Amino acid sequence: EVQLVESGGGLVRAGGSLRLSCAASGFTFDDYDIAWFRQAPGKEREGVSCVSSKNGVTYYADSVKGRFTISSDNAKNTVYLQMNSLKPEDTADYYCAARMAYDGPTYYLTRFRVFGYDVWGQGTQVAVSS
């Protein structure tokens, strides 16, 4: 039974912060790459941030770079997304996702490919008001 459960979403004013959590069960972060995606109304799902299982390197979408931070607690099988300086454009449903670990150039090239991720959480809503 492999599951991801997100939490921590909510309504926040522009400039505020939220911390999202993604709790995993049935697998460990030692074997899986973890990523955060988001989907705004009428838009395609897009990658936000991810962390490589092989080397721990993190990546961010340009739109959130410098504002969001991904981190993992392997002992708790939990990944976090700290979101600071939130903007109305960050309003979306946020999802965590997992896939079997990749390495080398393949990781970088596929890190935000939605269809490459096998396990998805149910999503948590983030709304940022002006």
C-alpha cells in the first residue's frame, strides 16, 4: 500500500507563508524521487520543486525560486514545501508525487514530467489573496 497524503494548505494573504507536508507510507525516500506539483484553474499541472533520491539535489521552477524550499525528513518519510513571500499567482491545488529514483541526465530531463510519477497525493488547496 503506497500512499502520499498532503496537508498544510489554506488561505493566506500575499506575502505570507505556508508549509506543506507530504507524508508517505508503503515506501521510503531512499528509493523514490519526490516532487511537488501544482495546478491552477484552467491550467496544466506544473512542477514546482523536486528532490533527487540519488544525491539530494533540489530543483525549483523559476516562478518559485528563492521563495520556496523543499526538504525531506527520511526518518519520518515526509517531504515539506516551505512557501514564503506567497503571491496570488501561487494559488493552486498542490500535489506531492513520487517515482522510482532516477539519476544522471535522465533525472534532470524528466524531473517535472507529470506522467513519469507513479504515486500521487490527494492534493491540498492553496489560495493567496491580494
